[in-house]
Amino acid sequence: MAKTANINIRIDPETKLNAEKLFSSFGITVTDAINIFLRKSIMEGGLPFEMKQPRYNAETEEAMTEAKAIMAGQVRAKRYSCAQALFEELDSEKDGEQC
């Protein structure tokens, strides 16, 4: 039997549950995934992905702020009586703009 070492980590329950669901869809456990991550890190000589902060343009930042406010209940989301009304508004917004 192979010798093993234990690593104890703290993680929020929702993240753990989501990770378990994701990795089980691949047929592996969270422990397997962590082992894969660590071995790949050793092979790469660092993290096996690029670490950087995302940079968004001002329009995207504004949309993200609005979406967060809607999700927090601070702003009411715009509603339409039907899909056609949505498409008409979208069409009126792009009139004059070049696509």
C-alpha cells in the first residue's frame, strides 16, 4: 500500500458541493482533482494556469454592477410584456449605430 500524507483545508460548503458535483461528472473525487492539480503544478513549475485579474471595459463593468444590484434586490429588472417588445426596444437602441 502506498504511503500518503494528509492535507486539511477549509472551504465554504457550497464550493465543496459544486466541486464534488463537477468532479463526479468526470468520474473522479475532489481528492483525485487536488492530486491532479498538485502534480500538474509540479510539472509546470508553478500554477498550471495564468494568474491575472480580469480587465473589463467600462460598459462591461457598468453592466456587471447593474446585474449585481438587480440580484441584490436594489434595482428592479426591466420587464417586457412579450419577446416582441424586447426586440423592438433592442432594435430602436441600435438604430443609428453601426453593427
